[in-house]
Amino acid sequence: MNFKNKVPEACVATCGRWKIEPTQFVLTVNISRQTVSLFEDDRFVKKFRCSTSRFGIGQIEGSNRTPLGLHRIAEKIGGGELAGTVFKAREIIGHTSQPEFADAKITTRILWLEGLEPGFNQGGNVDSHTRYIYIHGTGDQTTIGRLASFGCIHLADADLISLFDLLPSGTLVWIQER
């Protein structure tokens, strides 16, 4: 599979550098535009609005910033649950229809990311997986489209559910500034 003409060249180059095979689907996150783009087999499919960190870009644990670079979906959590299901430590604790969970931080589904670039977003204090960097829903969907998260990537419930159902674990995710 060759996705050089569709997915950002830096993503293609990074795959080559680390000898990572392209996956059928690839997500690209554009932080400056607050968008997630879905590609399948070398073609653009759809663009979604997202929210990334209100603190900006960064790799360091504890920074609450969105990390850059090549990632993959390591784990999928919440399949089959209702939109608005609330998670804490990846366990269900309620629903946004309950007053105490109306502004929940992690809802609906979790796509837990793993960095694939040693020393940049994998290992040590820059490890995206141990930083708990997710693509997930949020109790306050009015924040979608602007900087609002604490490092993760937020999507609207309907968009997140459709991507969760479509994408297998292992799908590549490229996060870039522009």
C-alpha cells in the first residue's frame, strides 16, 4: 500500500525511518486546524472537528500537552456502550445524563494511543501510552473545534463512535502541528 500522495510526507518518512508498515486506515490530527482526517487505502475519506490541548504541544509527561508524531491505536475501550458513558481509569463510572457527570472529561469511547518513535513519543518521560493519551469523547461537546483538552484528542460522540467501530487496533495515527 502506498499513501505518499495523501498522508503527510513527514508521516510517510517516519514510517520509513522506523520500518513501520502503513495500515489500511490512517488518522491524521492537525492541531492548528483542530481536525482529524481519515484516510483509507491511499485516499482521503472524511474530516472531523476535534479538540486538542489548551496547553499546546508537548511530549513530556505531566505537561498536559498534546504529543506530536507517529502513534498507533493500542487499545479500544467502551465498544457497545451508550454515547455519554463516563470513564475513569478506563472503567465505567456513570453517564453524562446524571447531574454529577454532566461535564465529565472522558466519555463515550477511548482509543488509547501508543507512540511509535523511541525517545520522542515512546519510552521514558515522553511515552504517550504511559501518559494516557487518548482519542475520546467529552461531556462538554461545545469545546470541539478549539483548544480545550488536557493533552488528549476529543471528538464529538457520533464521530468517535463511527471511527471506533471502523478502525482496528494498530491503526496509525499521525499528530502534527500544521
